Amino acid sequence: GENVEQHPSTLSVQEGDSAVIKCTYSDSASNYFPWYKQELGKRPQLIIDIRSNVGEKKDQRIAVTLNKTAKHFSLHITETQPEDSAVYFCAAQFGNEKLTFGTGTRLTIIP
Amino acid sequence: DTEVTQTPKHLVMGMTNKKSLKCEQHMGHRAMYWYKQKAKKPPELMFVYSYEKLSINESVPSRFSPECPNSSLLNLHLHALQPEDSALYLCASSYVYGGSGSYEQYFGPGTRLTVT
């Protein structure tokens, strides 16, 4: 089955700086890679996703890059703000097979 | 309506009780999911329903019994749970996989379950 590794487990950045979270996956058949943000006590919410036929996708301050050859994808958040503090999960999926989550990154934005 | 709702928000039950968790969506999604999430861990898939039929059971103990009575509703029946089953139970829904690939899963707010 699919295995997704996520690093780092915790990340603290100064407000206004950039944050980068990295994930690797094991199943080359995976073709859908969402990123979820989960605030304390809340539901996971999709912030951005990318499909295997695309190398990069951007939405305002958030961007995701995918390297299919290396089986590696990353989340980039620029101009970080206090409300970006949360736990971020990457995930990988093929079809309607299991959505496999990474272990999560706790991001703290320091004012 | 782009929301998945879950009831109850909180549930405390004894090990001999029988209770049910409910999930509802009106987005026309035909795939629905149950996840279990322990503190500081990612969501862990339990069951997947596709077109109201169980398509994935991640070897979940029989004390958890899912049910999908129609395309908008998903239930999780609980019986004889153990304290280690205490967790946040999340429901999610999505469109069914098609030729263009997988679709976003929308999560409900979850039910915080405590087994005493």
C-alpha cells in the first residue's frame, strides 16, 4: 500500500517569512495530492491540491510543487500570517483507493 | 450547500452501550467515508461507501458497523466499544472517482467520542 512521509513534524517561522513542508510517497500510481489544514478542534480543510499531470499550482500565498520522478511534493506558504498556525497534512491517492495521509506538520507563526 | 454535517458533536458512552453516529451531505456526492483521528495523528480511514455500497473496510473491528441508508446519509453504529476507541470520528464525502482523477474529500466537523 501507499506510504507518505512528511517533514518536518514541527515548524516555527517568523510572521512574514515563508514556510515549506515536504512529503514523499511510495506508490507511483498515486495521481492526486491534496493538502489539508486542521486547526485545533476543527475539521481538516483542503487548502490546495495537485494532480499528477501538473508540476506546480499556486493559489495566492500558497503553492504546491510535484516531482513525479522523485515521488516528492511540497507545500509553500509565503508571507505567513498568525492565522496560518495549524497542523498541515499532505496526502496521496489513486482513484477511489485509500487517501493516505502524512504524519502532519505543526506550523507555528511567531508574531 | 457545501457542508458535511455530523451529529452528535460529543458522545460519552459506556463499554456496554449501543450508540450511533450520523453524517449527512447534500452535495450530490456518491462516495462517503468514515475516519478515526486520535490526538496529534492524521485521520485514519475506516470505511468507504461508493454508490451506497461498502467498497473499503480497513479491517475495522466488528464493534463498528457502518450503514449507508441513502445517498445523503451515513451512519456508524457502535457497540461494546473499548476505551482505546475514544477519538474524533470524522465523516467525509466526495464525488466518485472518474476518468479525470480523484476528487476532493469534504470533511464534517467530527464527533468527539469518549468511551468510559
